[in-house]
Amino acid sequence: MTQSPILNFVTLIAYQEGSVVSRQVIKAEAGNVTLFAFDAGQGLSEHTAPFDALAHILEGRAEIFIAGELHELQAGQAILLPANLPHALKAPEAFKMLLTMIRA
């Protein structure tokens, strides 16, 4: 019988003052699942990725820009980041996010 731990994504990662912290939960050929903790005022500059990703806000509020359009999300909400479209993230307040990238 395999033991599968129950994960609490909010407590698996902690905020760090003035930083963006990440922790990979799953890394597989088909995709990755990564936790992020953004301190207030932090962000990720505009970039693209070759695969679709789902950004799920676990705690706090996030500003997510997709192809220049602002999307304001709060805990419990998620948004698709389409492959090859530029996107960026900003933290108007500290927030935690689960990012699921699908490669297949």
C-alpha cells in the first residue's frame, strides 16, 4: 500500500520579506506543479512560456497581466495563462499561488 501525504499548499511555502519564493511540488514529463509566495510589491516581469499554465491564487490578491490586459484575482480564483502569450504578475499585497504547467 502506497502512502500519499495530504498536502496543505498554503502552509508548504512561507513568505520571505522582499522576495518571491518558489517550491516545486511535482516535476514530471507531462508538466510541473509549483507553489509561489510573493511578498507585497514583488512580481514577475513580462515573459512567455511554451506551454499552457493554470495560476490558482491560494491566499491574498494578485494582479496578472496577460497580453497587456489586467486581471485581478483573489484567493480561490484561477486563470489560464495561454502558451506563447506574454504575461506578468504583481503583488499588490502578499499572495500565494499554485502554478500548474501542462506540457502534453
